[in-house]
Amino acid sequence: MKYEEVNKVLLSEFPMFKVDDDDLELPYVTAGLFVTFILEAYQSKDFETYKKGLQFIEMLHTDDDHKVRELATVGYLESLMGSNIPSSDFGEETKKWWAELNRFWNGEINYIGETNTCK
């Protein structure tokens, strides 16, 4: 998928996710709004939507396009930092990037991607 197509795919997979047209032009803003959406699903025990949302993030992490993978980590996954969701719910590639984000924010590495490389 191309970076420019992420929001179109997101809306087709999650028609119940509503976002302003202006925000759709800003993939990182949309990512943050979507994370809020899946966190609300988790809190309201809508585990089907929650799991599907995490699977969407995993799909982005395994995409061939570098910009899509970067959006998955910096846009979507980093927006989940500080939430109470268990990292064991993530897909395998997302777990790697979650650990990488934690290493970065703990000051153990200088940049995201220093110890974890994409597929």
C-alpha cells in the first residue's frame, strides 16, 4: 500500500470510525484519533474492534512501504504509549517496534530504529 492510501484503507476497514475530512489530509493526526478510537473500544470491552485495530497497526508494520511502516510506529504505536493495554495483544512486528519505542523513551538508544530494523 502507498502512504497516501493508508487513511482510505483505514476508513474502509473501520466504517464506524469517524474523522473530519481536514484530518484525513494529516495521516499522523488521523493515527492519533484512531488510537483514541481503539482505546475507547478496549475500555468499553468491544474487544472485536480493539483487536481489529491492533491487527490494522500490525498490517502497517509489515507493509513494503517504509513511510507506511514509519507511520505505524511513530503515528499509531507511539500514540499508544502510556495506555494500559497489554503489549502481548500486539502482533509480532508491532511488539518489536513497541520494545524499540520503549528503549528510545527510556534513553537506552538514540533514535527509533537503532536496534530494530524493518522486516
